[in-house]
Amino acid sequence: MKVTAEELKTFLKNVVTMIEEQKDYLCELDRKLGDGDHGVTMSIGWQAVNEKLDGDLKEEVDCGKISILTGRTFLSAVGSSVGPLYATGFMRGAKAFQGKSELKDEDLKDFWVAFIEGIKERGKAEVGDKTMIDTLQPALESLQADFEKSNNFLSAFESAVQAAEKGMESTKDMLSKRGRSSRLGERSLGTTDPGAASAFMILNTFLATIKSVQVA
């Protein structure tokens, strides 16, 4: 498959729209576990990215530069822990896109592998801690295993998103072990982690975007 720089920007725009639609839900999840501001925080970060897409990135065709500036912009806009995590993801992933205006299957796989591994390295969380890693690690393992067999990014990423969804849903039955919500003990049971939810939504938005590209 082939994804152009314009289609990469369409994905980022689609995330902006999705986060606005899900902002209240993400805050509702976070009210049960933390400060109640995860949706607002994500919105602030992605609205800043949207301004760049309409400004400095409007004519940019280097996918690596698009990804780097997305990460830097998110970091500048968001002071909480999620800022450095997503910034690291986009900036690590950018290496797979460097100097390219069109992305092929291997480029896309390499981006998401680097994106998730960057977040893991920066955040130091593990599966079972009730964080976004419970969404991202299953996606990573599924993507790598399926792509190795098929060399088909779309089918491998579909499987990865399914694995991510299961991982996200598994956080309902976990005790929080990281951050402010770790103080809640058993009261943290029964609620999906908001970071795991938003991470799944971003992966799912990428899948929906590239599917629409293929249909077009």
C-alpha cells in the first residue's frame, strides 16, 4: 500500500476531530481515576497540532518532518506526563519516514513499532500497570508477528488494533499501579484507564484513515 504526506496529515486531522468528540468521555473516565482532565489535556495538545497543520505544515511533504513537528508541538502544548510520551512516540517514529513523501508497508510498520517502543521507553510502565501500555504492547506484538508473516501492513494493523482493543478492555479489571490513581487501590477496579482508551482511539483512527485511503 501507499500513504502520501497529505494522507498522513489527514490522519492527524482525523485525530483532532476524534479527540474533540471523545473529550468528555475521556474526562469522565479520568474523574474516576485521576484529575478528570485527560480529555481536556489531549484536546489542548491536538488543537495545537491542528494549528501547525493549518500553518507550518500546510505545504510540508516530508513525512518525517510532519511527524517530528507533531511531536514537538504536542510536547510544547501539554505539560502533563502524556506530553512527553506522545512526543517521544512521534519523534522516534519519524525516523522511519525521514525524507519520504510516500510511505510503503514497511515504512508504516517501522513507524508504529518505533512509536510504541519510544513511549514504552519514556514511560517505564509495563503491561498490568493499568496504563496506555496495556493497549500499546499487545498492538506492538501483534503488528510485528503478523507483518513478519504477510508483509501486508493493512491486514497486520487491523489485527494490531483488535489486540489493542482487548488490551484496553483488560484495564477495567486491573488495579492502578502508576500515578495518582495508584492511591485508589481497589476503587480503581471497574474503570477503563483513560490513557489506554485514548491510545486505542488513536490507533483505530489511523486504521480508519488508511482504509478510507485504500477505498478512494
